Amino acid sequence: MNQGNKTFEESMTRLEQIVRSMERGDVPLEESLKLFQEGTELVRSCQKLLDQAQLQVKKIMTAPDGSPVEEEFQDEP
């Protein structure tokens, strides 16, 4: 399944559905393997989207003259 066309929210919703199905334990083994594969693809897709979003996030700071200065987002401990 091509995960590239789904939004982050759509991917997360589908991932939650997969987890619920697998947690019930009533899915045959072959279907469970397909769901697991789809789930791992969704996780990769979501991580890629999050990485791209992080690159776009800028921390706005004020320069000494009062003008806004953009700085790359840094994870703070």
C-alpha cells in the first residue's frame, strides 16, 4: 500500500486501527503479518513527515535591534 499520499493524521488513524485489530488476537496469522507490514510502513511514513516538519520549525528570537531573527529548531533537553 502506498503510504506517501496519506496525511499524518490519516496514517496515525490507520495505525491505531491496525494495533486494535492485532491486540484483539482474532486475526489469522497471514493477515497479522500483512497488518504488521502495513503498520511498519505507516510508522516510517509518519517519522518521515515528522522529520520534515521539524526541519520547517523555526524558533523566533528577537535581535538586539528588536527585529525578529529565525534560528533552526533545536531539541531542548
